Amino acid sequence: MSDTAERGGEASERLRRWERREAAYRAAGRVLSRPGFRGTVRERLALLQEAAPRVYDLDQPADLYGTRIVEVLEERVAALLGTEAAAFFPTGTMAQQVALRCWAGRTGNPAVALHALSHPEVHERNAFGTVGGLRPVRLTGEPRLPTAEEVRAFEEPFGALMLELPLRDAGFLLPTWEELTELVDAARERDAVVHFDGARLWECTPRFGRPLDEIAGLADSVYVSFYKSLDGFGGAALAGPKTLVEEAKAWRHRYGGNVFQQFPTVLSALIGLERELPRLPEYVAHARVVAAALREGFAEAGVPWARVHPEEPHTHEFQVWLPYDAEVLAEAALLQGEETGTMLFAAAWDRGGPGLAFTEVAVRAAGLEWTARDVRAAVADFVARVAALDGRDGTPAPGSPVD
């Protein structure tokens, strides 16, 4: 078989598994999270019909190029984050490029210090350098936040420090409040501005023990997303000083982000701020219950090496690592959903090394119905399916960390 044919076969298999996973997820009676983006078009439209009248007068004229309801959302975000102004953007990728481009013009330095696992480095196809004329420099590649010592000791100047809060690809990790304030101080000592990639900033308040405006107040600018935690249709906001935001709006136009009408997405964002934002601390608290039950369940099932990372989740999302091939774990998760109507792991499993795989777990409203006992029972069923597929009575695959 040629390499091209082999790659085509792998792609077909991934698509087939994705379709099975989505079908099993939709049919499952019990999941830990039901984010809106996995719903149907009818369900998404029903959200607007049901909740929109509570957050906005629908008899008002629709928006045109960022006016009216868009301005209402911008004012709401600025008030929540305690900034002078905010600008709505269709994507976070655009918002952050624009923000850091503006800062580079003001500092005279296009270098942006960030983590090697940060979103622009991993998921944006080198957009900072290719489109924005920025030069990312990596403070560290370790699966943790950078330290203040690394910021102070970095060998070349940079105009901006970008911190992703939480750092998703390292396990949705956050620093402590003291570590965060020291990071900011270290950047300021180097005359650098601080930008927060706060796509998921909304759920950081339990970890930091501070309100949103105090957290955002540490930075010179902040980006937030409306769909990752708030269940909106999409969209993002850049918040900061009024002069920066006005400049960012000019660049938003140049980047093609000044969309003619955006009221459905903006309405969904306003609904998320009303409905989901107040519940996020409850989700974070229950994620810690679920995480502890997962650890207990894997120990009771005799899995010799299993990790919930971090052990106590910093937000309502975290990682689970298990000593089996990703294909085995993905199939076990699918079979559990298809055959029992309970889907413990609804996200994809990714290879983390030989005989080692990980997945992401999120706990939202649907997960609040799960008790610790429910989680342990689901783990026992899942591990039994893994053992049957793996063929070695639950022992880890060859080459795993404990093989």
C-alpha cells in the first residue's frame, strides 16, 4: 500500500470514529458535559428563542458593522473586566494578533514572550509571524506556566509577555495568585506590557480567589472567548485601555473582522454571560469531586498507572492519562456510550507516548447530576471494556511507563 493510500485510510478511520463518537454522545443519557456547540442547529436556534428576550430588547434595530447590540456586549465585558473599553471580534485568533500588533507598535519591539504550548504556538499556523509581523519567543516548553525567574532571566528583550490562563495544552493549568502577580511584576521590570490570553478566564476566579476585574486588572490587555466556557455561538472580546481598543477596532476592520451583522453570535454571548458565567464556580467545584472519584475508580479497578492532571483541577476542565493505546481507549469509550447510554469520556483520546494516551474532561451542568459513586461505577465499566479490548486483563500495553 502506498503512503498516500495509507494516509487516506487513516483519515477515513478517524472520520468514522468521530461520527460514531458524535452519534454515541448525542444518544447518551448521561455525560459529564453537553456544550452547546455539539448540539443541532435547531437546538442552537431554540437557545435564542428561549433566552434572548431576557438579555436584550429584540424589538431594537439589528446591528450594522459593530453598532447597537455589539456595543452593548462590549460595554458589558468592559464592566465585568474593569477595563476602560472592549471590542468584539469574530475570533480570538484575530483579537490576539491585533492586540499584540498594537502593543508592538507602541513598545517598538515585535517580540512576544510566551509558552511553547500556548494557543498561538500550537493551534494558529504561525499566525503571529506570518500575518502579524510578530516574533514569538518561548520562555519554556515545560507543561507548567512560566516562572518569574524565567521571565527575568530571558536572554533577549521582548515587548510583551503573553500568558494563557489557564494553559489548556498543559492540562488547563493556572498559577497561584502570588505566582501570577510575580510574573506580571517580572515583565514590568523589563518594561514589557502584559497580555492575558483569557479565552477561559471566566472560570479562573475559584482558583485565584479574586473577582474578574481584579484578575484582569493585572494585565495591560485581556482577550476573552464567548464560546469556550459561556456556550456562545462564537466570538471574542479584547479589553483594555480605550486608546488601545480604538486602535484595535481600526485593525479589526483591516483584518476583515468588522462583520456586517453579528447579532445572533452577540445574543448568544449575552445569554452566556447571564446563564453560564454565574454557574462556572459550581462547575469547578464539582470537577474536583469528579476528578477525585476518577482517581479512586481507577485505583479500585486495578489500573496500575493512571493520572488525573492536575490532581485537583484548577478549572472545570482537566486531563486524564492512562497506560493504554489511544485506539483502545477510544473504542472502549465509544462502546460504553453505545451500549449503556453513559459516556464517561466524550472527547477524543490522543497519543501521549508509547502505550500512553490522554483525553480532556469537562464538567458542566450535565455533570452536576453525577455523584462520586456514579463516576466510580462508570470507571469500573470503562476499565472492563478496556481490558477486554486490550486482551491482557487490564495490564498496561507494552512500552507504557509501568510495563
